[in-house]
Amino acid sequence: MKKEELSKYEIIYSDSIEFMGFTLYRIRALKDFSNVNSGDLGGYICDYENLSQYGDAWVSGDAWVSGDAKVSGDAKVYGDARVYGDVWVFGDALVYGDARVYGDAKVSGDAKVYGDAKVSGDAKVYGNARVYGDVWVFGDALVYGDARVYGDAKVSGDAKVYGDAKVSGDAKVYGNARVYGDVWVFGDALVYGDARVYGNAKVSGNARVYGKARVYGDVWVYGDVCVYGDVCVYGNAKVYGNAKVYGNARVYGDARVSGDAWVSGDAKVYGQISIITILDIGRERGCLTMHLDSKIGVRVTRGCFTGTIEEFLSAVEKTHGDNMYGKIYRTAIEMAKIQFEID
């Protein structure tokens, strides 16, 4: 770069460091701008292509920008941050602390990446998003809007986290998943596949939401739950414990699905009256679940069995005959018929 083009800063070639096969040089401001004064020393860059001579963009502290990375607009890279590869940091974005941005990643708008966070691959963080802690955003993932990703969370693949959504703890969002609205995914929860979690929903604990599942509204899914397939869980529903909801099931309203309950098929569970869960039943002390199903009336699930009332009674007759367990199961079916108002 010609001397007359050095309007904002210059490279000090006598002050250099080595990083991943690159030689980086300290920079020095040539004029006052933003909160930088003429003569202030900045961080390290490889060459003038790394930092724009226009706008208020700056690299300071012990931050390094190398490779084909670019910092432009009013963006700032500082602290011990490392920006390298084909990265572009622009707009009013901030990258600082011990953050690492590399690969073909982009950080822009008013986004902030800090702490020990990593953004890599073709990932993009923009808008007013915040990525911090020991987070890793990578692949083709997008984090934008007012989203917050923090703790030890990971967002990857083609996943998108946006709106006011939060992903924290050791949670992972990946695949083609979408998490948006005022959602909070935390703990060790996983959201992946083509799953969508939105509205005010919460997914936590060791919960798994995947496939084409939709979880929205004021729902809370937690514990060791699995929600998958073409399921919809919405309204004020709660799914927790070791429960499984799958198939084309719908759980909504003020429904509670808990314990070891299995809700599947074309089930519709919309309040306590539409599901019965009995724990510690049978010879194996397992869980018996009975719920309304739009196609077969009532679906009964016990262990690996799932089917109609008639199919279940036939299986009970074959396995238990008229012994104590057979009588207990038949009594449970009669209770279900009363609650579900069927003959």
C-alpha cells in the first residue's frame, strides 16, 4: 500500500510474531478516530488487506488477524482474540476476549463474540446476537437477531438460532433444526434433524427433540424425554420424566405426559383426562400408558406392545390368563373405558 493511502494506520514491520505459518506485525494509528488516538499501538495483522483503512474498524490489545481475514466498517477485534482464514468481521461487530473466529465465518451487524467462544466453518453470527462462554458455532449455522448462545453450547450444521432464543449449558442445536422466538434450550438438551422449537417453549435436562417434531407455545420438555417424528407439542403442555412422544401424536392444552409414558401413533393428548399412566404394573413392574388416538380410539402401550384395547386384552389373555397380573391389566382397561367414556 502506498504511503499516501495510509490514512488511518501503519504496519510496524520491526514488531512481529509468528502464528500458524504467518508473520504478523503490530499496527499503529496515524490519526484520531473512535476511541483511538494517533500514535496508539494496536494488535497484529499480516498485511493491509486484513484491516480496512476506512471507518472505525480496529484491531487492538494482543488480538491477531491473519490469513485472508478482513475487519472493516466499525468492527473491533481486541483482547486476545484470533481471527484468521477467510473470515469477515464487519459492521459494528465486536470479537474479543479469547474468542476464535476462523474458516469462512462471518460476524457482522451489532453481533458480539467473546469469552472463549469459537465461530468457524461457514457459520454466520449477525444482528444483535451474542455468542460467548465456551460456545462453538460452526458448519453452516446461523445465529442472529437477539439470540444468545452461551455456556458450553454448540450450534452446527444448517441449524438456525434467532429471534430472542437462548441456547445454553451443554445444549446442542444441529442438523436442520430451527430454534426461535423466546425459546430457551439448556442443560444437556439436543434439538436436531428438522425439528422446530419456537414461541416460549423450553427444552432442558437430557431432553431430545428431533425428526420433524414441533414444540411451541408455553411448552416445557425436560428430563430424559424424547420427542420425535411428526409430533406437535404445544399450548401449555409439559412432557417430562422418561416419557416418549412420537409418531403423529399431538400433545397440547394443559396436558402432562410424564414418568415412563409412551404417546405414539395418532394420539391426541390435551388434558389429564385424555391420558392414563400407571407405573410399577405387571410382573416387570413397568409402565402402562393409555391415551386417546384419533384412528384407533384408545392406544395402549406397555413395554414393546402398542395397539388397541382389544389387541392388548388378547395379549394379556395369552400371557397371563386369569392370574393376578391378568386381573390387574383388565381392571386398568375398565378404568380407562370409564375415563374415556367408551363402552
